[in-house]
Amino acid sequence: MTETPAQPLQIPVHPPIFGKLIVFAAPSGAGKTTLVRHVLAVMGNHIAFSVSATTRKQRANEINGKDYYFISHPEFVQKIENNEFLEWQEVYDGNFYGTLKSEIERIWQQGKAVIFDVDVEGAFNIKNIYPQNTLTVFVKPPSIKAIRERLIGRNSETNEMLEKRVEKAVFELQFETRFDIVLLNDKIDEAKAKALEIVSGFLQHKPEMP
């Protein structure tokens, strides 16, 4: 009986520019979402935002499918069991966040690079899976005081949750040296310009200014 040879491992090969992933990570309140939105506004023809799934409550200004995919806890757990996530984690008590594999595939099929807005642990998980394709950017706040003030300004947290986010921010700041690039978000206009420079350089494409 002739033995069938083992099939080679099929590794996806993506275009050198559009198969890339750019991960912006930071503690809550550091301003990473503002920077990611600016990059998307300027370079939307070349990159697309990876919308995360979450079990947390939807805020008044958020749109399902644009800011997050808001799903129930049982549905999230079912997707974990089905191995549908690239990465996932429990960030705060009872709240889960994750990157769906289908979301990455959707963007790559459009011929675009993927940009993420995640926390520090999520950034490391993505980098571990796609080490050659991924650029990690740590958005550093000018101070813990600034983070506290920004979180208070949101007016969307209980005092208890706010303190948990501040405590987590102090912890996450310890890991900035593990990122490819650290971007200080002190003056927002300068940080926006730097974010564009970082992303366009990684994609080897000059941003088209509006």
C-alpha cells in the first residue's frame, strides 16, 4: 500500500504592503483612539480599522459594527469555543474584548492593511501571531494625572471603574519598551502628525492629505 505523503502546512501569503497590521495600544485615556481615527481619515484608502467584539455596555455615542461589535456574554463564550478569535481577553470584571479572525480576513480581502486599537495585552497577542507583519505602537500619555483627567472628562465611568482603569494604566506603562515604537501623546497635533509618519513609513506609502 502506497503511503500518501503529508501535505505541506499552508501559510497565508499576503502582499508586502496590504498584508500588514498596525497595532496602536495604550492605557485607557491615553488618546490612542483619537490618533487611530486621524490616521484612518487620511489613509482610509489603504488601511481599515479592525472592529473588536466586546461584551461591555454600548455607550450613547457608539455605533454597533463601527466602534465595536457589541455581543452578549454567552455569544462571546461560544465564539471562543469555536476558535473564532485571533485574540481575546477579559479586561475588566465580566467584560470581554476580542479580535475576530473574520474581521482580519474581511479587511485583507479588500487589499488593505489592518489597524488596531487595543490594550497592551492584545497588542502582544497579535504580534506573537504575526511577528513579521505587525508594527506595534505604544501611545504614551504625558502623565497618570492626564489619564485620570481624560477619564473623568468622559463622564462614563463609576468612581470604582475609573480607579481600576487608572491602576491598570500604571501597570501597562511598564511595558512600553516592548513595543516597536513609543509615541508620546502630549500635544495632540504633533502626535497626529507623528502617527501618520509612523504608519505611512511602515506601509511604504505617503499619506494622501485631504
